[in-house]
Amino acid sequence: MADRERIWNFEKASYWDARYKQRIDGTSSEPPGEEKTFDWLCTYEACAPIIARHVGNAKLGLDIGCGNALFADAVCRAHPQLQLLGVDYSTTLFELVGSSLGPSGRMDWLVMDARRLTFRNCFDLVLDKGCLDALLAGWDQLEVLRGWGRQLTDKEERLGQAALASARALLAEVARCLVVGGRYICISYEGPAGRQGLFDSVTSAAASTGELVGGVHAAPPLPLRLVESAVEQENLNYVYVFERISAEQPVQRQLQQQHGEDDWGRAGATRGGG
């Protein structure tokens, strides 16, 4: 039961703040040598061929939920023309900047929630290694229980719908900050059976009707098109690659009106280091 409750914390900044604080204080329970950085899911080498097919001549990229993983550093070394900006909503993470525990290999870091980005039409590439998964971990657990025939409680249903709303907000922000032709590379532990319903609900023609797609209530469609799905061979995680296909984005108008439309200056961004 404790693990089931803990998994809902993955979407909370407070959980990651506490985790990074343990590194600062030297109280991490992880084995010596493993507490320095955290690369969830897989290494860059495991999916390098897939990424290489889509980086192309990309010059500016965004690493959402960057943490202090070494993944982005490896991407930039392999593609030296690419500059990556890392964003993460953990303020504690950025107290580690400049140390061996801090984020590295990026041109800069900002404290920012991936569901409320301050950018628009400016990135050639968005990298997501586990950020979407962190928002959906609790919902994925509920889907397993549902598959076992377990009746979900009202609280669980509410939590699940909130998780889906967070995931949709993230995908909408990704679409909004990409240039037309830009790529969103999402690395996930979940296969198509657990993600296709969500992807279809935000990108398919059915989205404009508000009908159910794969059990998920649809919203206005995002200008994202799935161009590749593959499996990396290290830990058998899934790599989904989307292309931004439209210059116009009807979705998220309310967010733009609420927060303003400056590419780099909307409220909510705090510089984390440099």
C-alpha cells in the first residue's frame, strides 16, 4: 500500500525537492556512487540511433523534467550543434548546480513546470525522458487495477482524471513551444497499450468531437503527429516521436490569455543556474 501511495508523489515538486535535499544533506538511502545522478529508464546510448534520426540540424532544444540526469549531456556531445535548455520544477535541484550532483551538459537551467512553460514556437526539439511518465504513474497503476477487475473508488477516479489533465497540459505546452517541423521525443516505460489512448485523445480527429478515445475523454486536437514509435534494447522502454505539424494551435488559448504570450518572459520562470 505504501508503494501505491508513493507513486502518486512522482508528479509533485515536493517529492523531488525532498529527494534532492537528501543528496545535499548526504542522507540519501541509495547505494554509494548511485546517489550522484539519476537517469531514469535508460541511457542515451540505448536510444541513440532513434534520437539521431530526428535531431537532424536542430539547433535549440528543451529538456523537460531535466533533473540531474546525464542523458542530455550525452545528446549534446553526440550532436554538438544542439544547445539544450533544461527545465525542472524542483527548486532544490538547482541548489546543486555547479556540483557533481547538479544538472550538467545544458546551456542553462530554469525552474519551471513543464505543464506551464513560458515559451512559444521557439524550439526545434523537446526531450522528455520520464517526465510524462511521472505525471501518469498513478494513472497507470489505476489502469492495472481496472484491468484486474477492481472497482475504483471515487477518490481514485478523481486522482486518475487529474493525472490525465496534467498529462494533456504537458503535451499542449510541448506543442506550443515547438516550431513547425520540430520533434518531441518522449521516452516512456509504457507501451502503446497504455499510451495510445492518451495520444489519440489529444491528436486525432476525434479530439475535436469530444468523444471518448481509448477510454479517455478527448479535448481539442493538438498539432502533433506520431512519426515513429520504437523500443530501446537496453531496458525495453518505448520511444515515441511526434512532429509539430501546424503553424496554428487552437488549443491552450485560455492559458495564453491567462499567462501572457511572451516567448521567453511569461510569469513562472526562475533562473536556476548557468
